[in-house]
Amino acid sequence: MSVLQIPAGLLADRYGGKRMFGGCILISSVISLLTPVAARAHFGVILLLRVLLGLCEGFLFPAVHALIARWSAPKYRSIVATFIFMGFSLGIVVGMLLSGFLCDHGFAGGWPSVFYVFGMVGCVWSAAWFLLCYDSPVTHPRISTTEREYWERVIGVRELVARPPTPWRKILTSLPVWALDIAFFALNWGYSMTMTWIPVFMRDVLGFNMTNSGLFSGISFLAMVSIVPVGWFADCLRSPGRLSTNIVRKISVELDSFWLLACLSWSGTLVATA
């Protein structure tokens, strides 16, 4: 997934994020539909599908950022990004709750129904996305002239068309860039481990059934949905005369790490008292 994000970012910047994001969701949904059959066929088949899924999702975040750049005013960008990425945590909450229930009470033997349900929902969502979404206000055929002029005024046209050369050498030798890489690696590693192994721990160690395991696992991420005020506060701090975007983002990375630890502690307390 991570290997493809740099080339995916270049492609999203040049060609827009609509087809890239929608295609990523559609392919992931088809892989989900094929997973139960692949699992019964051979270990190599399911492994191949999971590798393809990871490579496909390498295009996801660059496409999102390309769309954010074209569909959000700079002064509101933090709150817009917060609402969008809150969806990932909300999706995990809903996914874990529904997956646990389907494993115990679903069709097709239980666990396969998880892949069938989410795969079908993803396919339907992708169709709506390709019909309704557009790369930028300039390419949208149904917005009014007033709205189009607003976007041209707050975002500009030259900013999205001009592509100065990328200073790769300066990026790769920048200490702040490497510091951010290390910070996000640690954060995402903890996030992924939490999402993957908490349900396993609750089932294998605590003896919960799949429904309760999904319930308590989802609670861990429910607190992360409440980060919307953080985005609004970040935009307030970035207002002229206050803090720079650079300082606000550094503060946000630190707060994000503490927030993840707080969510884990909160969910652990709930499980201990259950």
C-alpha cells in the first residue's frame, strides 16, 4: 500500500481523484466478493487477493487529498479533512459491529456474509460515486455560475494547473520529512495493530463471541469519531495572526498519538468492567 502512494499522488494530481478513488473502492469491493471463494480454493489465491487489495488501496489516500485540494477552501481545509477522515474511524466502528453480528448470525455460513455484504455495498456506492462525483468545480456540469466563481476565487485556477518541478533531493534529505515519516509510521502501526488484533484478543483470550467482540472492538474507535472539534480548532489556530500551519500540524500529530492511547485505555476499561 505505502509503496504506491508517491506515484499515485503524482497521478492523482495530474488526472484528478475521482476515477482513482472510485476505482479503488470498486476493485476492493470485487475482491471482497471473491474472498470467500478464494479462501475455500487455495491459500495462494487468498494471499494473492490480499496483496492486490493492499496495492489497490495505495491509491486511496492520494486520491482523497487530490479531491480535498480542489473541493475545499484553504481556510476550512482542516475541518473538511477532519470530516472526511472521521469516516474511516466511523467505518471501522460500523464494520466491526456488523461483522461480529454477521459472523454469528449471517448467511452463507456466517463469516462469508461479511465479505458479501460489504462487497455489494461497495459496488453500489461506486456506481453512485462515478455518476455524482467530479474531479473539480471546473469539470462539474451541474453547479451554478455563482458557485463556480466562488471556487475559482477561493482556490484559483493557476494553483491547480501549475506543476513546478518536485524537489526530490531536498525532500529526501529533509530532517522534518523523516521525522514525520517516523511519527506517522508509529501512529499507523499502532492504529493497524489495534484494528486487527483487538477482536482476536477479545475472542481468543477473553472468550467473547464474535458479536460481543465486534461490539467492544468498535467502541475503541468510537471515541475517534469525536475529533470533529479538533479540525475546527486547528482552522482557528491557523487564522492570520495566530499560529502557522507548520506549528499546528506538529501539534496535531502529537495530539493524535495521545488520542489513540486514550481511546485504547477507555476501551480497555470498558472491557474490564463488562
